[in-house]
Amino acid sequence: MAENIALQQQRTDKVAPVVIGLLELKRLTKDPGFKYDQNSNTFSYQGQENTIIYDGKKLQLIDNKSNQPKMIAENQNPTGNPQWSAINLPVNCSGLSQQDENKFANPEFVHKVKQAIKEARQQTQQNSSTNQKTKAISR
């Protein structure tokens, strides 16, 4: 059992930063699968295979077929670079598989997510700048 916990932590270290980045990308691009619940201050994104849920403390990756968590992680360093600590999953949850790790920690995928976030942020800044100029002109 301790071996599985250590393995889940290793996989969480690799997967959690990408999952939170993917959630940020979906927020920035206003993806239709992205939701924000103001009452619980929770961000979520439902994809084809998985759902990502983040409440500012806990990050969850839920399998859409089984509705079971694959990963529950908590940020141990909220003021700096995130350090994700795996939280024990409910009984009978398999956790992150090698396939999940390969998918989310794939260097090409990680690069694509980072690049898309960078582009989305630039687009957001350009839109904000254009809106400010338009407001100034219309005054």
C-alpha cells in the first residue's frame, strides 16, 4: 500500500501542474466546458474523458466513465510555486495510471498547453488594451 501511495505522489508531481494549467487555459479561452461556481468558489472543466475541479486548495481529476477520482491533490505552497501533495483516494479508486501520466506529462502536450496559455494571455491583454482605447475614444 505504501508503494502505491509513493507511486501516486510521483504521478501527482508530474500530472497536477499540467492539469491546473489545462484548467487555466480553458478559463482564458472561455471554453464552453469551463464553469465557475461562485457559491463554492470552484472552477471546473468537463472534458470528454475527465473532469477537473479546483476550489483554490484541492485539485481533483475525475474519470467521467466511473465518476471516481483519479487524483486529489492539495497545494502545499499557496504563495509560491505550487507543490502538489497527493491526498489518499477513496477505497476502490485506482488513482492515476501509467496511461494518465503518459498523457498529461507528455513533453509535447505540456509544451502545447504552455504555449496555448501564453497565446491566450497575450490575446486577453490585447483585447483589454483595445477595449480601453475604444472607451477613451468614445468619451
